[in-house]
Amino acid sequence: MSNIDYEKIPRYKYRLLSGVVVRLSSSKFLGVSIRCPFLLLDEGKLCFRTGYAWDGCTYFPDFKKLRKAALVHDGLCQLINLGLLPKKLQPFADREFRRIAIEDGFNPWMADVAYRGIRVYQTIKGKGGSAK
């Protein structure tokens, strides 16, 4: 399991105490370069700077083995919600959650359950549901 250095905080849930770099598996993120105060996406690498805050899993238990998957998913969703990445990349962001969860030792069957929950949430949100 990959470790990330974080602390628990109010309002969000977690804040990075050191930077994290993740190579995304989908080629859809290649050729994209985005810079934000705490995020950098460049040629398929998603970089989180120290201090980035995220809220962990939404509507699913916040297991430690899902911490990095939730970090990456929240970062990609933030870029999509800000309009910096096209909405059509949402399914690829959701698949990154599943991939990272399994790589970090989360049960594949449970990773599928969480992934399907994310897809349902994104579908409802896309039809006028409330966003994070």
C-alpha cells in the first residue's frame, strides 16, 4: 500500500503534509497541462502540493486503503468541476479511483462496489443533483 503523509482537519477531512505525485493510467490525461494553486496535471502526472485538502470518500466508508484513491479522484473532480478538464473525462477519473484502490490493497470486489457507487452519484449529479 502506498502511504501518503496527511493530517485530519475540520471542514474537509484531510490535508497533505507533503507532496504526492501520481501517474494516471488513462491516455486521456496525456497532452493536458493545468496548473492550480495546489494541483498540477502535466502529461498524465497529477501532482498535489503540500497543503492540498480533500474530503475523502463521499457516501462510502473512508478506509485507509482508499485514502490515496479518494485524493486522486477528488483532485480530478475538482479540475472537472472548475471547467479545467472536460466533463467527458469524468468516467476516466472514476476508473482511476478503482485502479488506485486495488493497487493500494483494497479488496477488488469492494473497489467495484465503490466504483459503481461513484458512477451512480455522478449520473445523479449530472441530472441536476447537488455537487460537492
